[in-house]
Amino acid sequence: MDISREIARAIGHVSSIDEGTADISLEKLKDQNPETLWKNWAQNRGIPFLTEYSLERVSADLIRSTPIGFAKSHLLLPVLIESPPTGSEPRIIVLVGHPKGMWAITPLSALLSDAGYLPRPSPDLLDIHMMPATTLLNFINTVYEHYSQHQTTDVLSRMDSSNEEAVDLLSLQESVDLLDARDEAPMIRLANSLLAQAIRQKASDIHIEPFEKELLVRYRVDGVLFNVLSIPSRLQAGLVSRFKLMANLNIAEKRLPQDGRIRIRTAGRDVDIRVSTIPIRHGERVVLRILEQGTLLLPLSSIGFDRQDLDTLTSLIQLTNGIILVTGPTGAGKTTTLYAILNTINSPDKNIITIEDPVEYQLKGIGQIQVNPRIELTFASGLRSILRQDPDVILIGEIRDLETAEIAIQASLTGHLVFSTLHTNDAPSAITRLVDMGVEPFLISTSLKAILAQRLVRKICPECREPYVPDRNEMGRLGMTQEELEYGTLFRGKGCGACLNTGYKGRQGIYELLVVDETIGQMIDSRAQVSEIRQKARNRGMFTLLEDGKRKVLAGITTSEEVLRVALSEITVEN
């Protein structure tokens, strides 16, 4: 009996394993999962079995010489060149996560020999260490994503030559993985490395701006733009054309704005990228909006709500009718909040339909409509069609005009729960905005259930977080008292490599939840001033944006400077 084939079949559809590599009896295969079997096999052979490996002990040169596609398809990774004793040949530690990786040992040794890291192509010069398949796959993604940060500079240095050959943009092909671009043309490697670095740094946007003598690349990280790279202007046409090709745009059209979409895969993650180009004086300006599932599909409990507001909002979104509005400027995280709400209430017994401009991420089990004015598919016309689809819950990307507002209100009054957004500074101002559009106050008070205003503040970097004693001026601007400071100190980040020396890493929301109860409804009917509605809501338990921001400063989540930066308009209103 061919025991090696039985082992391969037990561990997972491998055609065969090298003769003699299996010395486990068939009785031991029974009731063992693949990881346990793989571990036992390694232990019986005297091969180290690891559950983790340090990123610091990985050789960057070996990673650059091994395509990520080869590493992931065979589940093996060369990580370290061992210093040999005098007179001995060098050896390389290789992590293997599956029996099929054993078949790739010989090709790997040839690859490393061609790169100059082994004196000859021989599997005997490789020290095998086993690792669980899932662990190794995640580690491979982490390693290549980490070392991709150096790729942009490397590519530019190779391209920075007056003798560089022209790149045929029409012949460029996509890589299987964004980080696996070693055999591609230089312009593809440059574009891919810019995308990979932006995703690694969790940037939300990439700005590519042409000037007279340079092409400036900037990333928006945690809501703030900063310079990343200056590229010679002679590479401008090639780089812009590369992104336009990836987005299926017309590379010959440089006089008109264009919009497109790119879908890529990097380090095992699927990423959508919205591409916008506009013509300016020195060429075409490109902005790429990066949309990752992990940044949009977050649990409602993880985006910064106070416990009381979270409980209130959770109750509101279980209603069967009415309108709930989310307000704030562009980039305030309104879409993330709405997607978190839809994920919370999404179930097989509910028919949820959205109309968005644009659809930022596809939600499983939810019907999503993309606005397209060129064929007269607007929020209003799309909303009329949605109502004929027997929906339980409707999401309208934005209420922009009276027609859309009236249809949304009628939908809420006929047994539908409607979510939408408005661009207003705070929650009470949304009421005035609807009245200014022409909506009758009695319709607003009858249909509106709640208004949620929000902003995004940057969180203090946990790696360089330090306490400090605030001065009276700082405490006064946020309305703090000495009694509120538990230890007499606040926190801030001093800046480190982990946060790009900004002192901040990641973002979280600050919120203002206005519940339209009977009292607030009567004030809307009587056309009360915004300031009166705001004060009444505060008396009834509403925390303003500034007050919620203060709570997060006292909790050590963010800084007073950050709260003041995003809530300055409210300070003006209250004063």
C-alpha cells in the first residue's frame, strides 16, 4: 500500500509525496485533523514545528527574490540565511505549511541559487521548518505587505535613467496579486507599489497631482493629507495612463473628467478603488479612493458610541417605520455608520434595498442600486421603483432635493423604515434643512424618528501614548473641570514610527443623537428655532458633538486638539 498517498489524501488533495517521507501508520490517521496530522508527521521526522515566526528574523532579500504567487501556491517561504561555519556551505531556513510545499523545495533551491543566495541548487541546503497552513498563509501576506513599503523607492531608482526604454502601455497585464509584480513592466511595478503602500498605511485616498517639474503623490491617512513621493514629471503620462487602464477609462481622452473603478487583490485582501481624473494646467490630476471591506463593514458597537447612545440607536433601528437621518460633512464616516446599521438589522426576513451614489461596497443579502443621472436614474426616480419592490428597509444615499425628501417621507409613513444622510453641521440643523427644502413641518415631526450627527476624530497612537497636564486654556475650550480629570492628566501621542510621527493611529466617531419624541415633535410643528430645539434636546439627555468629544478626551481615546479641530463649527454655534 502506498502510505504516502494515503497521508496526502488525509491532509488534503495532493497527488503524491516523495517516497519515504511518510512514516505514520494508517491507524494514526483516524480521527485526526490535517493540522494535527501535519504536526505529528513533522515530529516523527525530527523536523521543527512552529506556531509562529518573528517578522524581525525574515530576510528582505529572500522575500524580494521569491514571488508571492510562488510562496502562496506552494505554501512555503524562505525566511533566513544561516551563517555557516568556516568552510561550510550557507543554508536557508524555509517554512512549509502543506505537503505540496515539499514538491516545490527543489524549484525553490534553484530559484535561490539563481539569485546568488545558494552556491548550488540543492534541497540539502534548505532547513525545513513546518507550520500550520493557515498560520503560514497569514504570515506570507504579512511579510510581503511589510516589505512592499520599500518597493516604490526601488522601482523609481531603477526607472530614474535617461536611457529608460518607453513602456508600451497597451500591452500591460494585471498581476495575480498586487505585491507579485517582479516580472512586470516598470510602470506597473510603480503603480502597484503606490497602491500597496497606501493600503498598508491604511490610507483612504491617493492624490496624484501634476506640477510643472514634478508629479506629487499624497496619501490621506486618518483624514489628513501628507506628502509621500515626488516623481519626475516625465513619468506622469505613463503612470496616469496605467491607472486609467486599470479602471477601464479612455487613455486617449485627456480633456474631460473621467470616473472608473479598480478591483485588486493585495496580501490576500480584496480592495475596491474608485478612480477620478480631471484635466488641470500641467496634465491630469488623479484621485483614488480606497475602499476595503474591513473599513466599511464594522460592528455598530466598535465605531465609538457611548453605551447609552448605542442602546438608544439599537432600539431605534428595530422600528418598522419612520426616518432616521445621519448628518455630517463629507468624510465624517456616515456611510460606515449606515453600513454598520444595515449589517445589524440584516436578516432573511427583511427586504433591504439601497440607492447610493456611488455604491461603496457590496453588502451580502442587500439589493443595491447605483445612481446614474445619464439615464435619468436619480435618487427620486430610483426611490419610486424601490417602493414597488416591497421593501422593509430603504437606504437613500443622500436627500438632496424636495422631491426625494417627500418620497422618503411618504415611504416612512406607509410602513417602511428609511435611512438617509444630510450635509448639516449638527443634528438640530437637519430639521431646518428639510424645512428650507420645502417639507412641511408636520410631515417632519410625524415621520422623523432620530437624527445622528457625527464626526471622525483621530485616536491617540497606543505605541507612543503619554500623559500630560493640560493648562487652563485647553480645559476651558472643552468645558472641562479639574474634578473631571481623574488623575489630573490627559493623554497625547509624542510621535513614533508606528504612527508616521503624527501621534495618532486610527479614527473613531464622536456623535450627537437627537431623538424626535413628542416634545421635540411639537417644537418642530411650531417652527421653533434650532437653538431652542438643541437646548431642549440637551435638557432631555442629548450629548452634543463637543460633549461627546470631551468624554473621549477624558477617556484617553483622543486629544482636545483633535476634538476642537473637527467640532469648531459647533463651538461657534454654542457661543
